[in-house]
Amino acid sequence: MAGLASAFGSGAMTNSISEIADARVIFVVGSNTTEQHPMIAMHMLEAVDRGATLIVADPRKTQIAAFAHTHLRQRSGTDVALLNGIMNVIIGEGLVDINFVRRRTENFDEFEKVVKRCTPEVAEKITGVPASDIQRVARIYATEKRSMLFYSMGITQHVTGVDNVRSCANLVMLTAHIGQPMTGLNPLRGQNNVQGACDMGALPDVYSGYQKVADARARKKFESAWRRKLPSAPGMTMIDMFDSALEGKLKAMYIVGENPVMSDPDTSHVIEAIRKLDFLVVQDIFMSETAELADVILPAVTFAEKDGTFTNTERRVQKVRRAVRPMYGAMPDWKIISELSKKMGYDMGYRAAHEIMEEAALLTPVYGGILHHRLDAFGLQWPCPDADHPGTPFMHRKKFAKGLGTFNPIEFTPPDETTDMAYPFILTTGRLYFRYHTATMCRRTATLEREEPECFVEINPKDAGRIGLRSGNFVKAVSRRGEIVVKALVTDRTPEGIVFIPFHFREAAVNLITSPAVDPVAKIPEFKVCAINLVPVIPKPGERPKNRYNRKEDLKILNELYEEPEVPS
Amino acid sequence: MEKVSTICPYCGCGCGLYLHVENGLITGVSPSAHHPVNHGSLCVKGWNCHEFVQHPDRLKYPLVRKDGILQKSSWEDALDLIASRLSGTKEKYGPDAIGILSSAKCTNEENFVMMKFARAVIGTNNIDHCARL
């Protein structure tokens, strides 16, 4: 989001999902949309049925790539070169919307100097994508009026994540594909309320609505509303917190509904950091790998047992309604925190979720008109500054949130880890259709567990042949940080030299081997590029590598704690 | 049977769906027919999104580690312990020795409360969530 904020002044999907079906060009960069955002992919495929051109840039032949008219298979971590190559063609062939660039943007000249050097031929050398494909895509994207650009973690989970996003923003401004329906730069957010968590200021440098903690006026507003002096220096990101814990500076952590032991890169580093803490509280719905290390565990409720709102990837704030009363002895997170806060001498005084939103609306200009009673019919899309505002389906119509849009000149820089003799494969991690994040929820859903019960590594047939591997064989994946054993799946979905492992499985937790390198600005880890080696494993007779989920073993700790499961009344 | 209109808890699409409730238990899911995102469809996760809610593995009461072992506790005792340990840490090492991770699975209201707790009650800007993962 840092990348988008620096270009436009606001980090969110600029346009709406319902516009997709009417687009003429759909350009998807680094998003496995059919598997990860199936209902958004449905709109994309509807557009294709109506004659739109689908372009997908992804090293893997994902399902959405199989539907694409043009599939650009760039080498992992070379997105900047690919996008610069495309923009070079757009500038060279006079397809720039000069009017828009003059009126609405700044810093074009600096940007042009950098892009001029990255001809399609140069880009081909870096990315492996044929120059003719780069030219074709540039022409299709630039000449069509209704062109929508989408990206996801394939763009952001790199040490150059912010650069990648800024390059996408450059492309969109260059062709004026923004501020109109069926255009825009559209990040697809992974988790149901990751947009909302950002909007509500669960970030170290901003309050709700992206108001900076360093800004004295914003701070004063929150200070007077909350009757407390507030700190002015930005805090630590999650990755910084674990580093600080390792150094012995961070002493206590309170983790709500997160499982960093599974989701963060370089697992052993995270566990070591957590062990160093004096005190850890985990609040969750299930025992997680992180909760097992906690000093206190508090049972929270699921979405079905509480009222509130979620904000989806197109900024739509929607109502979540309580369907059943809290199971067992669990409590909603907001109630737990309010109770705790009272015990620490600060009474928040909330009686219901809508009262919290009323306070948030008062303090957050973009949520100013977001009130529970207005959300009944499919919610409202922010910015929604007041109680009469109908919401905003697409942003940046007349001007960008920050005024002029900024072109950022960006040179290609290689990923943090490159392959060598010892670690000849590039590992990229990702997600599966039947799975969700660290799998605490889908593991407890029989239909989902049935479909993809075990972890695997996707490997190209040529690479597999070279190291003598067949589908179903066990293989050890080794990086500079650790090793895991998984089953091989030989497929041309992944190109030569690149292998793919999903990160959902605790018995083959791929984050034991991923790289801790992060983007210097956004602190997002480089999950999409890490150098590994693959060594076939031959199990001894009667022995089976532990790569399948064993619920009994997984729950040993729970069984020791709990008697027979109680049936909810 | 009662149908409760709500939003899918899985990905960022934010599909509209109904939870079917009978005798205080959720028995099924159906998609919202006119929702602008899903138009009467759901993916396999959405269709099964109620299953984990009533799973017997759910955490049922607070647990507190005593002599290295997690033991059952009351809400009152668990919250008292957290309050005194966090206050103690704050007094001894300052508010910035405490870090808070909120969640992209929680509601907007809960994230707002978490950030208020970090900033106003603890007095630190060390608050983050898993946006980058």
C-alpha cells in the first residue's frame, strides 16, 4: 500500500468489482485470481465472454493464465523490467495520454529518462518475455479506453514490492486509465478484512483513515477525543517487532487472530523471538502454532457470533451480523479488549459494535458517513465523508487524493536471493483454492480438508527429469535457513528453474525455508523469490515422511487440556 | 429456519451470504442473489464457511500457563493477569516494549478498538497486522 500511497495519496482498489464485466482489457499481474478471488475472477471471465482481452503476467501457468489471450511468463522478481518495457513501447509509439499527464501528474520527465533505457529488447533479456509480446501487450492495454489493471501478492511480496506497485501506478497514469469507470489500478486484498484493518489504523504509522501519527493536527484530534497523550513517533511493523524481541528490547506481545509462526518468513527466527518475550497473550478461535507458545490464551468468537463490519477489497464496508450466540465461553474481540482496558484504568464504555463505528466515523474523514444503519443494502464504498454521501464506486475522478499523481522513476533491481550451484532453484510460495492462509479454519472444514490434504512442490518436467523425480516421490527442499519434506508434483504449470510450494501446511511449513528479506519501505517479505535445492528422498521400508496432516497429533495438546468436546447448546 | 444475512469470512471479495440457523446452530449457507460481488454464486470456501464455527476444537475458556503448562482459567483471573503483566512491563521498560498485532480477520470495530488500546491505553504505536503476508 505504501507504493500506491506515494503515487496517488491513497492505497486501495481504485475501481469496483461490478465494473469488471464491462471492461475491454483486463491485465492481471501477479494474481492467481481464479483460485484466490474466485468471485472477482467470475466477473473477469464474464468480460472475456463479452469480448474483452485478458492478459496475465505470472511466471506460473495459473488457472487464470490458462484463460488468458496472452500469458507473459516473466522470471520471478523481474516485474519492474517487464512494466518498464511495456511503458517504453507506449512512450515510443506515441500512445501516451499527453493531456492527462500534463494536467494531472508530475515528475514525468525524470520517469521518462529511466523508461527510455528499458527497450523491449532490454526487458526481454531480463524477464525472458519475448519483445514482441511486450510490444503487443503495450498496444492492447494503451489503445483500449476501458482497461483495468489488477495486481496482488505476486507483485507485492518482493524486496522490490513498493517499486513494483509504483511501476503499475506509472503505467496507469501514462495511459490515463484511472478516474473513470472500467479502468484503474486494482490491488486484490487477500484477507476478508485486510482493507478494513488498514483503514482502521491497525498500522504503526497511521490512525484510522490513514491520518499520520506524526501529524500534530491529527494527533491532537485523537488526543482530545480519547483524553490521553499519544505517542508521535511511528511504531514497529510486525517484522520489526520480532527483530526487536530477539534483541531483547520488546518484552511483551498481544497477538489477536494472527499466526505469525506459520505465516511469517523464516519460522525458526520467529519462534526464537517469541521465546525471548517475557509475556505473550494470544487471542484466537483455535489453538494455533503461535498460541502454543503463549502465556495466556483467550478464546474469541468467529464472524458468525458477533456484529460488526468488514471492508472488502473494493472499499465496500458491509455488515456482519450475529447468527448464533457465542459458543462455549468465548467473547467478541472488542469486548475482551474493552474489559481489559477497564482493568487497566481506561473505560472505553462501548456497549455494542455500532457505537464503536460511530466514534470511528467522527474521527475518520473517509468513513465519516459509514454508520451501521446505512449499511443494510450491500454496504457503502468509502470515501464516504458524511451521512448523506452515497459512497464512491471509483476514485480519483477529477484529482488524485494527494492532488497531482506522481510518476516515480524506477530502475530494475534483482531479487535479494539469486540461484547458485548449491541452491539452483527459485522457490515461490503461494496459496491454493481449497485452502486459506495458515489453515486454522479450513483444516476444520471437512470438504476443504478432503480436497488437498497434503503439501506438494510443483516442479517442471525438465527439472524433475534432471534430478530423477516423479510425481508422488518425496523430495527434500533445502534453503539457507532450513529444510522440509514434501511430495513432488511434476507439471508444466511452473517454468524451468522455478518451483512452487503452498504455505498452508504445518507439517511441511514452507516458511521454515523462506527468505527473511523484506522491502525496505513496506517491510513486506520476499515470499516470491528464494533460492533452494531439491534432493529426492527415498523413505526406508515401513517409514513414511511426516508430510500429511495428523489431526490426532495436532490436537494432542488440546486433548490434554480439554475433556470430551462439549456440544454447543 | 432463520436466514441471517452476513459476509463471507474468507477472502477480500466480500461476498454476501446467508447463514441458516436452526435451534441456535448453523446448518448451512446460501449465497445472496443480488449482491454486487457474487450475484448468487459462492466459491467452495464460502459454501462451507459455517463448518469451522461449531467445530469442537474451538477454544472454550481462557488458558493461563502455570509452571510451564497451560491451565484452565476464569475470564476474571486471565484478564487480571494480563492487565498486571502489561502494566508492569510498561512501568519497567516503557510502553514501546509492548507490541500489538491486530487481525485482518477481525471486524473494523475490533481493529479500531485494538488501535485505541495500543495508542491510548498502552501508549505505543507498535501496532500492526498481517497485511503483508
